[in-house]
Amino acid sequence: MPENAYVVRTFPNSVEAEFARSILDANGIASMVLKDDAGGMLPFLGVLHPARVVVRQKDVDSAVRLLDAVAATDPKSPPPLLN
């Protein structure tokens, strides 16, 4: 992991982590998903090593606010965008 990358959220599987990453990327926040599931061969390792979404230090506050806003919205409404 790059030294200036910070974990903003953990998820039990890579699908949820990739969804969060796509929301961040759509809002101009560069992010990565880090996971340790033996290249997808052992997905149950997510119980021990959850998928982590990481962003640059300068984007931590914006990423956390955006992911919190998405988690608080109605699933039927479109995701909020940061202004």
C-alpha cells in the first residue's frame, strides 16, 4: 500500500468494496480496493481480511463524507454527488 493511502472503509466482500470505489471515482476521488482472497480463489478469507477501500490523504474527509451520505440514502434514489 502506498505510504500516503488511508483506509476509509472496510467491506466483507469485494463486490461492496468495488461499488464504493466506483462511487468515489465517479466523484473525482481516486481510490483502490485492497483485498487478500488469494486472487479470488478463497473468497471466504474476507471474513478474516475484509476488502479495504483506500484513498489519498488529501481525499480522506471528502471520501468519508460521500460514503456516509450514500449509506444514509434511500436505495431507490440516485447516489448523492459531492459539490
